[in-house]
Amino acid sequence: MKQIKEEHDYAYVPQPIINMSNYKQPLPPPKPLQSDVDITIESQPPVEVRTRTPSEIRTFGVTCKVTGSWRQMGATLMNVSLWYAQTELFSAGPVGKDILGGTKTTPILPDGTVTFDNLSVSESSTKHKEREFSLQLVLLRNDGHELFIKKSRPFYAYSHKKVLQRRGSVKLRTLSKPWGRISGKESMHVIGSPFIQGPALALIIRTPFGDLNAKPLEYYSDSVLFFELPACPVDLSTTNQSEVKAQIILTNDGRTYSNPLDFTYVPDSAK
């Protein structure tokens, strides 16, 4: 029997999986809520902390207050650790050695208060290239998840009061010359003592138009410091002055300053 081959004039088109007429764009995931949690350091560490010794443990305390919706976030604890303080030359970072003593993890009281009352430091800043320290405070859940971080003000750790006296008793004797061109960029040096090589060492030129930091500083010895004179921030042609009177001072720690030395900015045309 002869078979009849049927030919069809159409192609099969499958039905769409999704009815596009009823399709709706999925909603984006909800944005995380902005936390209003904060840590207020009500009692900061002293600006100068004396290190502990094997025979004497010298302690200091810090008191904090946690505010905001910390309960809703599940915060129950606060941890403290020792960091190097942020400076103009160096970024903040954790201290590699475990030199912070005392209770480092404390529960948060119902009113949000946290107290660390027996902290101590076993090494001085001198052993850390004169770096100052700060405390990093971390708000924690019971599972150790970090919720919020805050740092204390910097402090200097010292082993003996003579170290502090030496840092704060810096005196300047003389400059390589008492004048410089207003455009700056002259190599000069200052003589005095004691200059302590560290991140807080700074030479400042005080002018009627603002303070200038001399950079870069080259530490030659504890009595000689080389520096590049910064330009004076004024155009003498726009003033009635033929020169600018200034003073040069130095600090080892950013808190106590030396005696001033008189200095004069003169026009670039001066010989």
C-alpha cells in the first residue's frame, strides 16, 4: 500500500514560560538599616602612661558609654586592644606584640556603661621608635561578631619620669642663618637639644600669616637637625612690608615646645 507523506506549512512555536503581560520586575533586596550606635569615651587614657615592671604593675582606666540601638544589634561585650596611633607620617595599626595587660573583654552594663579599670602597658614608646599608642574599642556580639569600632586619643608610654623631662625640655640654640628667601626651598639646620627622632618631631615657622611645618626633616643627631625652609605664604608685592618677621620653634611630642628663635623672610632679590 502506497504511503502518503503529509507536508505542513507551519513551524511549531513553544508557549512562553512567563506571561510577559503579567510580568513584574522583582523588588531589590532591602537596604540594611543605618545604625545609630556609638561609643562615647567618657574617661580617656592619660596622655602619658607609665609602663609596668615585674615588681610594680601601674594601671590606668577607661570608661565608655554605648548609645543607640546596641541591644537590637545583639551587642553584649566590648573588647579593647592596643594600636599605634595615627600620625601625619604613619597610619594607625595594631601593635604586633601583646604588651597590653588587664581585662580586655568586658560585658556591657544595662545602662550601656563599660569600664576597663586595670589596663597596663609593658613596653615604652621608646622601644617602638617613639610611636604613641591608642586603644581600639570594639563592640561585640556573643559570637564575636564586630559591630562598631572606636579609638581613644593617643598616649605616650614611658618607663621613667626622666624620659618625659627629656622630651619636654628641648631647647634651641642657633640657626645656620637667621634669614631666608621668601620663596623657601633653602637647606638649613638648627642646633639645640635634645632632639628625639620620632613621628611627633616637628619644626614650625610661626609667621603673621600662619604656621608652617618645615619638611622634610633630616635627623642628624640629638643636637643637629637639617630641614628645608618652606615658602612664606604671602606675596610681599601685595603688602607694604619689605620682609616678614617669624619665629622658629621645635617640639618632640606635639604638646610641649622649645624656646623660639627669631627668623626673617626676605625678598628673593636679597643677596
